[in-house]
Amino acid sequence: MPIKIFYEATNCRSQCFDCFCPTGSRGREMMSSDQIMEMTRIIQDELKEEITIGLFREPTLYPELIPLLKRAEQEGWLERERKKRSVFTNGENLSETMLSAILPLVPRIVFTLYGTSLNHDALTGRTGAYRRIEKATILALDHGFQVGWRILATKGNEQEIVAIYQRGKELSVHELEITGRYFMAGEMRNTYENIPTSRTIETLHALGVPYKLAGARAEREYAKNPEILRDMKIRRLDLNRLYMDHEFNVYPLNQIEEQAMIGNYKEGRVLLMARLRGEEPMMESFRRAMQISLPALAEKFANPYSDQLLTPQMLFEKYYWKMDI
């Protein structure tokens, strides 16, 4: 599996409630494409691994997007399978000129929606956000892109999900994925109040909308049988997916919330690479974020449990921040 590096290279004007970029990270200065290329090349040279790169937040606001994509393709840092290359966007900055330039490099565009206009605008914090996605969807389809809608189900928004699912079918969107998998983000821990319940899923199925939260169980099942979680290592040492912020701090992607930094590009290349290779110990913050075994977690927070559907990873994220470790 190639190492994927996500760079904090762009800004975003939205305030999506499920975004897992660090709190306060919006509005920062952007990385240059030269910096991204230099850091990627150094990591590749040191690790001798296949590398792919991605941009965080809103890539279409990045002024060097097209030149960066072209340079990354020349270096072999885009997905090898062209059909898997994707731009994840809120659609606000897509134009015919940009789409024409992107298509030969990245043939797939993915939008995230929380429902129809009122609901989506509220959860992104921007008036007109849904309208911009629908307009951008039509434009992308006309240009020959494979378009995907990632529709987020929450507790009690079944009718919204049905409406937006049907609208996607009317527009002939190629991929309509309904998901309830959320990442916590800074002050957005209350996201978990909106995790779908068993009843949500039953209602969606009854209304003809396919939905499945893979690997999920109701919270009460974990409480009744803590053995479900025995010997599970939920917070894995995932060094195949890295995140680098504009201050050149490096995190495993699934450790952004815990600020479990494994190194800084500017602190010394050798030290960062040595940590990635396992030759030097990780920082204490990283080790603290990793040292969790789950049976005690289930027992500690067994009551009360709800009918919300959680994967083991989601269960861990929901309660981890309350624990003394």
C-alpha cells in the first residue's frame, strides 16, 4: 500500500460540522507547490516507498492546483489507477476552465451533502452551499466527470436523506453513497449526538434507500458483551496515511484530533524519517494516544448505552477523550 500524504495546503470557507481538520486551522496561509513537492520527494527518497499526495479542505481554492496536479502526475504521486483519482470539493470554485484542466488528470469529483438546501446550508454554515453543489454537479457531469455524492445520515434526518438520494438519481449522479461514519473534530464532539440509530436505518430501508454502516452495532450491545471488544487495538499505528500542516508538523491521519505529532519537517529530516521507520521513539503525545485496550473501555462506560450504531472505532473516539490515561 502506498504512503499517502495529505497537505494542509488550502483554505475553506465552510464550517462543516463533521470536518476533522484541527480546530482553528481555517484561514491559515497556504503551502506553496514547491514546498509540497520538496517535502514529498524527501520522504520518498528516505523511505524508498511509493507515495501519493492529497490536499486538505477545499482544493479548488488552491491557486496552484492545476500545476501541482501536473507535477505530481509527472512524479508518479497521483493514484496509479486513473479512475480512482478524485477531487473532494464543495463545488464553490469549480468553473468550466478548471474542469477542463482537471479532467485529463483527475476524472472523478465527489461532493458531500447533509440533505437538501436548508439542512445542508445549516450544517455547512453557509447560505447557498447546497445550490452551489447542485450547480457544480451538473457542470461536472456535462464535462464527462464521474460524479459521486457522499450523503451523511444523522439521527432523525431520514426524510432529508430520501429527498437528496432521489435528487441525485434525477441528476444521474454516478455514485450515491450514504454514510454515517463521522470523525470528531476539535469542538465538534457533539457530532456523536447525530449518529444514526437502528431505527434510522430501518426507516431508510423501508423508504427504498440503501444504507449500511459497516461493522456497526448498537451501543447497548457493547455494554451487554464487552468481549466484543477484547484484544482489539482500535487506534492503530497508521503510518500509511500522513497529514502535514502548514507549520510542517506531521501526524498520522487518524491522530489529528489527538494532536499526536510524530515529527516536524523543519526539526530535522533524519529524525522525522527515523520515526517513520520505527528507529526512533514517537513523541509522548503520540504514545499516549495509542496505548488503549478496549475491554476496560466498554466496562467503564457501559451504562447507559443507547440504540445509536457505533463501529468499534467510533466507540473509541466517542469516549477516549473522557478517559484518564
